[in-house]
Amino acid sequence: MKNVLFSHLRPYAKECVLAPLFKLLEVVLELLVPLVVAAIVDVGIAGSNLPYIIKMVVLMFLLGLAGLAVSITAQYFSAKAATCFAHDVKRDLFKKIQALSAGDVDSIGPATLLVRMTNDMNFVQSGLNMTLRLLLRSPFVVLGAAVMAFLVDVRCALVFAVAIPLLALAVWILMALTVPRYKMVQRNMDKVLSKSRENLYGSRVIRAFCLEEDEDKAFLSDNSSLLKSQIAASRISSLTNPLTSVIINFAIIILIYYGALRVDLGYISQGALIALVNYMSQILTELIKLANLIITISKAIASARRVEAVFETPESQKDGDDDAFLQQGDAISFDNVSFRYFPNAGLALDGISFSIGRGKTLGIIGGTGSGKSTLACLLMRLYDPSEGKIEIHGKNILSYKMSALRSHVAMALQKARLFSGTIESNLRSANPCCSEDEIKKALETAQAWDFVQKKGLSCKVESGGKNFSGGQRQRLSVARAVLRNPDILILDDSSSALDYATEASLRTALSKLSCTKVIISQRASSVMASDLILVLDQGRLVASGTHDELLKSCEIYRQIYHTQFKEASNV
């Protein structure tokens, strides 16, 4: 973990210090137990001294009870530090993701960000918890057992001096081989989650075009890659326990053999040999724990680096300094604006220039992929122009604070986004302080009051608004945007799911609003009453003017108009 993540540990420095300290105290108590056992064998059993045996057993019980108390205390501090740390990181990570522009999110990938927030953070939290509990404990047990062994008998302790470096080398090699493979596991996990997300969101399209088999094959390929990477990592990590066990057990065999010889020669007692074997067994137990801890830490480090990468992602959009939204100049002005979604991608908008006065209605029409929605996103500053300048109310859009800009500019999308809750909570998200009369007025403007009146404002809205029809979702989205009481209202094809009669009523209601309106549509009927109509084609502005002017001068607009009104007349 680097600076950003470490900074989140500072408020919990006390817990991060106390947890290992209590673990070290637990280790000291554990290291005393073999000495008590040796005393029981050498003094109590050898001398048939029952009171002494009882006294030592009571002492062992008290050591165990004290060890339990300090262990629980250590685990409390480690759990508190890890849980609070994860809470703070997730909070700031969410803020960071919210601060990223739409382009930044597109570049990283929504599925990847979701994995960072959930799966990766769970690994980091678990890794920190286990690190505080075991990272100092296990090495201290190993070194403490070795020191105690030398105090018992120097010659027998030479076995420890050989075994411990061999174990350390084995664990280091396994860790060096495991960490890169767990990074690959996480990358493949991203692909699987991304594919799963695409299938969940596009399930209707997949079924409509009978693409289940193709999607199954694509998912199987990604899932197989994940399986292979997991197996590759597991094969190496699975060697940890057997390898450490072989080294330790081989050391115990040598220790028992050599210790038995020294017992026969009278250099050490039987209790001392039992203590040495106990110390070696403690080393075995702790090294197995340490090996598992290394695997956990390897996952945590890989995940921490991925989380850190999100924090280190530079924000491509810089917030402006101006809070004021003055009523001066043209409402919207584009000066030779071009835009591309990625640095090496083609132009989505190319040299767009126009202006519209305050309180007027701007219509934007064009075929699919002509750049209509892109232009709307630039007005909301979801993206910044690659070239050129956009002015709103006579001021460069880049100079506004985003909060100020978006408090005066509202947008309703073609694919209406509703959040789980109620109808009222969705509407109040645009204006928390609005009155019920204002809500009713906005719903009437959006032609949604009739069905909302029947359902009630407290009607439950499921995630994504899936318990409402497409037209109902669009009208609620328009009502939410109107309730914002914006200076500029952007409707991005937000009446595409409405019938002609409802759309006509919506246009009439919107015309009574005093704000500047930007109406984006593929229907000529939606924009024909606009004060200025822009005709886009493949990212270029091919014509602009009123409805009558474009009928005379623009072939593309004329084709759209005649085709649609011919279809409408045949219905």
C-alpha cells in the first residue's frame, strides 16, 4: 500500500500499534508453556511430587487464560483498525469515482471500478487484519522459540539455526512466485465481471437475437482464463504447507535423534528435550500460519495497488472557480467545438458553431450516431471539448464550478434513469426543498400527473424503474428535470417512447416554460417549432435555421420531415 492508503491508517495508529503488542505478549506467554512442561517432567513426574505437578498445571491454566485475554484484545484492535480503515477508504474511493469525469469512467471501465470497491477492498481489509494479528507474531514465535531453544541446550538448538533460514528462503521464493500470479487472477476477474455485467444489462437483446450460445462461449473463454490463472496461483501456494512441514518434520527427527543421544549422555534432561520438540512444533504451526498469511498479504498487496491506481488516476476535468450564473449574453454559444471520446479516436463532433438566445428553444436533429447526445453531454460538462470553446450565458463553461453549472442546467435522457425508492424521492433528488404543489406542476408539465395520481407519490420505484413502462420512466425523468427549475433544460430524445398525442401535449406544456430549452430528437415533429434547429450528420453541423428555412435549404432535414410525416399520416 502506498501513500494514499497509508494515510487512511493514521487515525488508527493506536490500534495498529496495540494489536501487534498484545500479540507479542501472547507469544511470550506461549513460549513459557514448554518450560513449565519441562519442569513438570523433570521435577514433578521424576520426583513423584504431586503437589508440584498440580501447582504447575494451575500455572499452565493461568498462562492459557492470560493468553486468551490478550489474544482477544489484540484481535479486537486489529479488527477495529481493519474495519474502520476499509470504511474510510471505501468512502474516499467512492468520492474519487464520483469526481471522475464520464470519460475517465469510460476509460477505466464501470465493472473494473465496481471490483475495486468490493472485491479488492475485501482483500485489502482481510490482509490488513491478518497482518496486524500475525505478521509480527509468527516471526517473533519463530525467533523466540529459537532463542529459548539455545537457552535450553546450545548444541540441540543448532538444528533450529539451520531449519529457520531454510524455511525463510522457501517462503520467500514461494511469495515471489505467487504475487504476480494473483495479479493475473484479479485482471481475469475484471474480465469475467465485465462480461457478466454486459449480459445482465443486455439480457433482453441477447434473447431477442438468440445470442445465448455465443455469449456462453465468450463467457466460458473468460471464465476458463480465470480458472487457469487461479489454478496456476494455487499450485504454487499449495506447496507452502507441504514444503514447510517437510523441513520442520525433518528437523524434528534430527532433533529427537540428537537430543536422545544427549539425554543418554546426561547433558540434558528428558523435560528439556520435550521443551525443544515443543518449540520446534510451535515453529511449524507458526510457519504454516505465516505461509497462509503470505498468500493473504499477496492478494491484499495486489488489490491495494489496484485500489491505489484509482486514487492516482488524474482527473481529466478541472473544476472552475466561478459560482455566479449571470443572466447575460447568449444562453448557449459553441465556437468551432470539436470532441473525441479518446485521444486517438475519431471526432464525434467536428467544428460545431452556433448560438441561441436566452429563453429560446434550440432543436437538434440528425440520424443515429450524428453526435446529438454528445453535444448534450458537453453542455452538462460531462465531457470537455477537445477543441473550441463553449459559452453559457456569456461565460466559458470551463470557468463555472460544476456544482453551479449543474444547478442551473438540467437534463432528461432518452434512457431514463430512476433510482430505487419512491416516485417522490426520485423527484426530490432534483430539488429537495420543493413543495407538493411544485411537484404536481412539474408532473403536469411532463404529462405524468395522471398515472402518478393513481399510483401515488409514495409508490415504490424498483431499481432502474423496471416496474414502470418506458414512457412512464421518460415522463418522470422529464418531471425531475423540470422540477430543478433550471435556466437551461436539455431533453435528449426523452419523448421517444411517447405516442404522438402525448408528445404533442408535452411540447405544448414545455413551450410555456421561460427557460432556454434544448430539444434533441430524431422526430421532426419534436423540433419543428424551435427557434433554431441544428441538423447534424456524422458529427458535423450541416445546416441550421428554422423549420421553414431548413425545408427549403437542407436535403437531410427535408428527407427526415417528409419520411416521418408520411409515416404518421399512414398510421
